[in-house]
Amino acid sequence: MNKKKIGLSALVLMIFSTIFGFANGPVAYMQTGYAAIIWYVLGALCFFLPTSMMYAEFGSSYKDSRGGIYTWMEGALGKKTAFIATFVGLASWVVWMISVSQKVWIPFSTVFAGHDVTQSWSILGLSSTKTVGILASLFVIVVAFFVTKGVQSISKISSIGGIFVMALNVILLIASIVVLVANHGQFAEPVVAKSFIVPQNPAFQSPMQLISFALYAVFAYAGMEQLGGMMEDIDDAERTYPKAVFTATLVITIGYALSILLWGATSNWAELANMKDANLGNVTYILMNNLGVEFGSALGLSHTTALTIGAWFARFAGLSMFMAYVGSFFVLTYSPLKSFILGSPKEVWPKKIVKLNTAGVPTLAVWLQAGLVVLFILGISFGGSNASELYQILTNMGNVSSTLPYVFLVAAFPIFKKLTDVKHPFVFFKSMKMTWFVVILVESLIVTSMIMTVVPLLMSGDISNAFWTIVGPIFFAFLAWLLYENAERKYGKL
């Protein structure tokens, strides 16, 4: 019986739902205003499009592999480098867990209050930052407990959340158009040519600081490698996949650009920047609330009714993001971990780590991962940062850690192209000249933006932010090296 293949339209939708993040628009708008648009366009052309084709070539050659990106890099970079690089990649998911376990409480509180009230929470007289840190730690422990029991059905929440997030985009578009019509085309944030090039934010005025924002654009397109290994499931993959990627690139790029522009229809950047309680963690809900208020006013409703609509807009956004966060958290607590453990050399891991329970979950590995996440959460939360600083640190950590694995993946690609003991059923980059040109371009973008994220922090004396931004990848690289060195001492060359 022939397995049903994935067609063009279905693949475009899969890519869109995997890559497009509704919260990226509000975060980008808060960071640099309209000036974010050009970087998101460049991110699509210089990162998303070329790397997607690289992953397709990797995926088609290793379509039967269980090791994911580890297998992709193993043939080109060797087992040791591939192991360390993939382990650092695992760090990106851990950092994501550190960030989301704290951010998840913002939409949770918004569902009930209509706005973010986490900054007023207190347990036993502790500050709100420390209180959220404790709640985040409990969240991680509870999720780890249920994951070890094999409760995978909760991941369906993420698909429901995905539907709600799609609805958020529709609400943003329709409500913004209504407000613009009512205001005779007048944007809350004036649309002038300079604002699309020069950010209003003082933190992104210099060329060095502005280049660091490129990392936000790269991060907004992260995750395509998860679909690169599906080539065998795609109908007429050699034609369908490139078409789908080109189509999705166009749709997602326009989606991000339009999203950033439309937030300016109802929210003035300076007013947002001067809001005491606004931060990168709750900006989505603040902007959604304001969108609802402006929408109600545009319809000629009373101020009280408009405020009520704003609160419900925020609640809907909170419910959507909460379900998406929780569903993905359950899946990502064990999926990348299990894939890496089963795909990498078994000699590297202690036997108890690789042992699966009756539910097919590496129990000890899940608990060790949870312990690490809790350790980092408490370290950051009790480190003296306020809420605004906390979410800036978490955003930087997530961006750097999530982007670092691409440095190794892209570097492995030209070496992989020359391998003669591997079949190459799908070839997009026909010549090595083009391959090297694209690799150098993408690597330059990734490495430069990562460096520019850390260097300004060091130059401004923000040592705490700089430390937490880079400590995750360094810690995991060192841990991976220790594990591999220990295995080689026991078993010789692996």
C-alpha cells in the first residue's frame, strides 16, 4: 500500500506553521520599530532560503537516519565535532525551555486579568522576578514528570494553539485596517522613509548594535532543519520542495513585514518604549490590548466598551500563546533529547542515560535535563535582574543558542557535497562555486550577528546580560567534550 505523499499546498502550510511566530512581530517592533522590516527581508533572502535548500540536500541523503542533524554533520565533520555541535544544539532547546517556562506565566495571567500581572506576583514576600522563577521551576518539574509517564497526547494542545495563533494574524489584519480607515490612513507611528532605515531605539543606533539585530531576523526563521528530513514523504520532492520553500519564503517574509508595519497603525513606538511595565515578554499582549482598544474606538463605541474589547483581545492572545507554549513544551522536553541520544554513538552515554522506560522515554536524561533547566532558571531569577532585564537576557540567550548550531550545519555543507560514499538524490546547488558563495554569505551573517549581540553588552558594561547570553552554549560544549573524551578513554577511538 502506497503511503500518501505531502503535496505543494500542504508543505507550504507545514513550513509556515513551523517557521512563522506571531510574537516575533511585536518583539521586532518594540526593538527597532519599522526598521526591523528590512532585516527580516534580508534574513529571508540571506538565511532562510539558502539554508532550507541545504537541509533538503542533507535530508534526502540521510532520509533513513534516526540521528537528525547529528547524522548530517557526522560524515562531514567527524563524530567528535558532530557530537559537540549537536550537543550545543541541544543547549538551544534547553535555553528555549528556560525562557518559555517563565514566559508562559505571562499569557496565563493575561487570560484571567486581561493584561500581564506577573510583575505584581509575590510568594512569601519575594520579588516578582523570583516568584516567576519558582513557578517556572515547578512547571518544568511537572512537565518532566508527565513526560516520563508517556503523556504525549498533551502535545495536541500545540496544534490547537496553532489554529488560535493563525486567528490572531487575521484579527491583527482586519482590526488594523478598520482603525486605519477610521483614522483616514493615519498611523499611530508615523510612516516616514527614515524610520524604515534608522531605528528610534537608542540601543540600536550604531552600526554594531544594528547588525546585532540581524540575529533576531535569523531566529525568526529558525526551525526549517526539522522539515529537511522529510524529503521521502514529499510528492515529487525535487520539484515540490523548492517551489514550497520559495512560496513559503515569500508568504512568511510578507507576513513578518506586514505584521511589523500594522503594529504601527495602532501603537506609537515612543509611547510603547516609555511604558514602565512593557518588556519583551509581555509586549505581544500589550499591543493586542491596545489594538482592541483602538478597534473599539474606531467603531464608535464608548471608551469603557473599547477597554473591554482590548482586554478580551489580550485574553485571546494569552490563551492562544499559552496553549502553543504548553503543547510545544511537552514535545520539546523529550523529542530532541531522545533523537540525539538514539542517533549518536551509544558509547558516549552512561548506560542509565540511554535506557528507555516502558513508555519509550529516556527517564534519567529527562530528569537531568529538567534539573539543568531549573538550575539556570533559579540562577537567572535570583541574580538581581528586574523583569525588563530578565526578558532581555532570556531573548538574547534564546537567539544565540538557537542560532549557534547553524554555524556547524552550514560549515558541514560544502564538505558533505564532496562526499562520494553518500548518495545525493536531491541537488539544488549545482556548482561548488555557488555552494561556497552561499556558505560564506550565510556564515558571515550568523557569526557577525552573534558577535554583535555580545560585544555591545560587554562594551556597555552589562556583564550579567553578556554572561547569561553566552554561558549556555559554552557550558554545553564543555560538557559534550568531557563526555566524548571519557568515552574515548574507555573504548578507544569511536
